[in-house]
Amino acid sequence: MIKNWTITTEAVKNGSDGVVARERYLLAKKHPNHRTAEAITSLFGSEKTSQRIALVGEQFRVKQHLNRKGGRPLSSYAMEYVLTLPKGHRPTPENWKAMISDCCLAISKLLELKPEELKLFKSQIRVVLHQQQQSGVRGTGDHVHLIIGKVLNGKVLRVLQQKKCTALLKQAFNAAVLKHTGLDHKQYKPYELNRGKRLETWKYQQQEVSESLHVEKLIIKMQKQAEKWFEAIDNNNQLQVNRQLNRLIKTFEELSELAVPANYEAKVDKLKYKVYQARKKPL
């Protein structure tokens, strides 16, 4: 028996750039994090949905600036929830669509949306299904990335990032999985439970080491790209400046998906600030 099916919650950072980066990442079949994915399927929304979330967020930020009421400018335009089932269980995409519809309906009721707001709310929902390899020790089970825009009718839906929303979503997901697949979290027993904690610890450590090495490689790549970028600026080589800047941005996006150690995080932030100063646009 487990308490709930797994749900993780995280704000989509870095404004419109962050929303666009998540859209790219979710559909990137060749991304290192997706090496255990067997299929990636859009369930709700499209690239235009993510563009709409980004645009609404930018419009709100402009109004914030014009009103000049002080306070920190909005830097996160969406929330992302990852709903995961254990390996060995594969609902169909139609099952997932039904389950996510139930979950979004529960969230809309928590938000107490007016009828005219409900349509806008639905227009800012992006959902992508990742179906994973069902064998082996690496990777998670099938899961869905649910992205919901935080700005609606000129206001920020702060409830989306509160614990009560995550708690409700867990309850709704439990009920939806049982309703549409017959799988009950209260009856579920992890299939590797009897193999002891050593295996789980080994799997965790293996994944940690693998990700750490990948981060280090990306940091080295970022540093080389930065050196070439600065050199191109000094030489007034605009073609090379643009080329290296685009490569840097892609590297920043890839790093944003990983847990960067504190000693590296400061270097990344410092370089991001220099890039921001050069292009006058936040990353």
C-alpha cells in the first residue's frame, strides 16, 4: 500500500523563455533525460498553448511595470505538475486524457472560476504524456507533464502553487486512476519491495552519479561557448556572436532541467547575467 500516486510540483521559471524551454523539452525525443521514453504524445494543447501562456504572462508583466506599484515582477508564468504511475502499469492515452480532465476539473473548482474564466483556464492547459520502458532499473514509469498558466483575467492564480492545490490534485489523481483504470493506490504493493532497500539505494546512487557527470560536461561546454562568445564580441564578429549566443541559450535550457550543484550554480547565474546585459532580455 502507498499513500498516494506520485505527483511533483514546480513553478516554470524564467518568464516566457522558461515556458518556451519547457515546451521544447517535453517533446524532445533525443534529450538525454528521455533515453528511457518509448513514446511522447501530446494529450491537450500544442506549441500555441505554451505561446499563449507566455504571451499572457508578458502582458501581465508589462501592466505591472506600468502601474509601478512596486514589488517583484512576475517571473513565473505557469505551474508544472508531473503525475506518475509505477512501472508495470500502462493506461492508454485515452485513459490519461480522461484522468487529466478529472484532475483539471478538480483544480478549476478549487480556484472557484467564473463560467467565462473557465474557458480561458482551459486554453492555458498543456499536457504531454511520456510512456517509459517498463523493464530495467533506470527511469520512472509512465507519466504526464501538466502545465497550467498562472495568469488569468489580469490576476495571478497563486493557489496553483500552494500546498492545498497539490494535496487536492493527489486526491483527484488517486480517484481518477481508480475510476478509469481500476488501479487502487491503497491496494498497490511496489513490485521490488521484497528486494530490500539496498537495490533502491544503488539505483538512486547510480542515477545521481550519471546526472552529476552530465552536468559537469554541460558546464565545460558552457564555458567553452562563453569564451568563444566573448572573443567574438571583442573581434566585432556579429555572425559568430549570434551563433555562440544561440548555443549558450540552448545549454542554459538543458541545465535548467537538471540539479546543478551550488558551486556551479553561481557560475551559471553570473554568465546568465552577462548574457542578459548583452541582449537586454532575461533568460
